[in-house]
Amino acid sequence: MPDGKKKKSDSRVIAENRAARHEYFITDTYEAGIELFGTEVKSIRAGTVNLKDSYCRIEDGEIFAYGFHISPYEKGNIYNRAPLRKKRLLMHRREIMRLHEKVTQQGMTIIPLSLYFSGSRVKMKVGLCKGKKLYDKRDAAAAETARRDMERYRRSKERDDI
């Protein structure tokens, strides 16, 4: 780059929706930009964001995130926005239409999975999800417990061999 400036290409995760992986089967993931105001970006940089209980809905060919909480920026005074206002996501129209078809025909839902910086821009990873039943959650918990037990056993055997 000229003048010795480096382009930022880091992608730093700000928040994750861990409950989504427990509650849903995630079939596809998409990257979306978010339409934000200046004080919201500053608040996100401070890490005061929560994705729990958030979801996305498609309205009039546009996709919006609901229940996505960004705390007001403490130095923002009159420029702060409502913390739970709906936020428009920026995706290609073809992707939105494809998602709309799957949501209406197959009964799936769109859930925000994580929020991260891509360079200086805030991006959101959204997932096309299908809800888990109670027995699916139990099976997943049992498989995770078995995996952990096998890993502990393997580590203890490695320590004994040394």
C-alpha cells in the first residue's frame, strides 16, 4: 500500500448468540451488513450489545433484525437511538428472496448468530434455522457430554503415558 498504510482486514467478533445453536438446527449462514447510526457503532465498539432473543423478519423485500439490543452510548446525549429499534440488514435482493422462499415454504426462521467487525464495518452473520424439539436438544446434550468424557479420558491416558 502507498504511504506505508495497511488495510484493516481483521474480523473481530463482538457478540455471539450461543442460545441459537442450542435452540435451532442451522442449515445455512449468510453475511449481512447493518444500517447503524454513529452512536450505535461507538456503543458496539464498547461491547455493549446483546443478541439474545433476537430474530429477523422480511418485510417488503427488506430484511430487519428485531430484539437486537445496543445500549445507548454514554456520551451520545440527544443523538442516541432506541436500544431495541428494528435495524435494517443489508443483503443482496436475490439472497433476501431466496431466504423469503425458504421461510414461507419450509417454515424456517432467520436468526442472528454473531456480530463482528470486518475492517471498520459492522457485519452480522445470520442463520437460516429450523427449531429443535426437546428430544433433539437432549440428544445434542448427550453427544456433547460423551465427546467431553472421551476427551478427558484421552488426556488422562496421555498424562499416564508420560
